[in-house]
Amino acid sequence: MALLEVEGLEAQYGWTKVLHGLSFAVDEGGITTILGANGAGKTTTLRAVCGMVKTAGEVRFDGHRIAGRATEDIVRLGIAHVPEGRGTFMQLTVEENLRLGGYARASRGTLAGDLRRVFEYFPVLGDRQRQIAGSLSGGEQQMLAVARALMLRPRLLLLDEPSFGLAPLIVQELFAILGDINRSEGMSMLLVREIFRIVRTINREERVGVLLVEQNAAMALDLAAHAYLLETGRVVMSGPAETLRKDDAIRRSYLGY
């Protein structure tokens, strides 16, 4: 059953149209990825779902039309957006950022219980909960952005480039929580894999649907069940992630072999 259904989605900034009739879906408890080069319209797609840009077309969440609704109303329905660049409140502590993440949610569970829950997923944040967010490394800030979204107790998590800006040096300080990952891989890849592992765990254990935008196509296709390929605001290919992984054009253009 589809949790999110999008049909004929158009979006524009001012007079510039960016999306040209996109149609895609995210199954309840499923993971869907949107792939494409820079400028293809991936970030705009997530913003359009959240009502952050001018749109036309049909967007349904849990069977109900949400196109045209205010962003804050869409959030209250249980759609959490982790933007590219993280959107962290730099002057607040880790805990204060997390508590803000739970502000607009429906009343399920306690904030204290949910703080414990996200610290289980992200132990490094538990160790730094009194620390100012702006003093965290880039990797820790990315973890905080995902954790803050989880405080909403979402049914759908929109992830925009979770590997964005993760420098190799970030991973050195996180080796303590990455013991199950082969250290022979490149250091930056280690942290990306850890974030993706946590997203997979959240999806499996809490049945949170995920719509992932990610330039690391190989890892996105590993995580997702279904994939859509965008070029200049249009879907040019879609199907099961495993099928797209085997497509020669995608392997040459996006997977590097």
C-alpha cells in the first residue's frame, strides 16, 4: 500500500519551472530513492512534497490530498524533512535541538522516552547532549539532523543528501561506534554507511517510510527497494532498485563502472 502518492507534480521558483509532471510513490514502511545529477530537481521534489515551493499536481499522504496545505500542517501529519545542509540550530544544545524536533508531533509517547530512543540510535549524541550544536563535527550534525526528525515520530522521513559535506577527518572521532564496519574502506565512506545503517534499522524496526535523495547512487540503491531517476525535472527511468543497479546506462553514469 502506498503511503505517499505523487502524480503530475510540477514545481517552480518564481517564473522558473523545475519539475515537469513527476509521478512516484513510497510504500508504507518502504524505502524509495530519487537519483539524478546536480540540478535534476531532487531537492525541489522533497520541498514540493512539504509544501515549501509553489506546486501543481496531486500529492496524497495516507490517501489524503496534501497539495496546497501549509508546511506546518504537513509536518503534523507525520512527514519529517531532513534538508540538505542539515538545518541545525547552531546556538542551541543537542538536547534543545532534539526537543524542538518533537514540538509539532502528535502526542504519542513522552519526550523523555523519545530522547532515550534516539540516543540508542546515536550514542555519540547522548554523550554530547549538553554540547552546543555548532561545536559538533559535520558528521555529528548530520546525525543530529536525522535524530531531530525522529523526535517527530514520523511515518515518512524525507532525507536530502545525508552524505552531504562529510569530510574524511570526521570519521576518525567516530571509530568507537563503527567497530562493525570494515576499516579498510575510505574513512568518509564509513560514516556514510553508518548513517545509512541507522536509517535501515529505523525503517525496519519502526516501519518508517523513507524517501531518500542521494548522489551516492550505489549506496542509495543498496538501501532502497524502488528507485526513480530524474533528469531536468522529469522521471526518465524507474523500477526496483536492484533492476536499476544492473542497467548499463545507470552503471556508467551514476555508479562509475
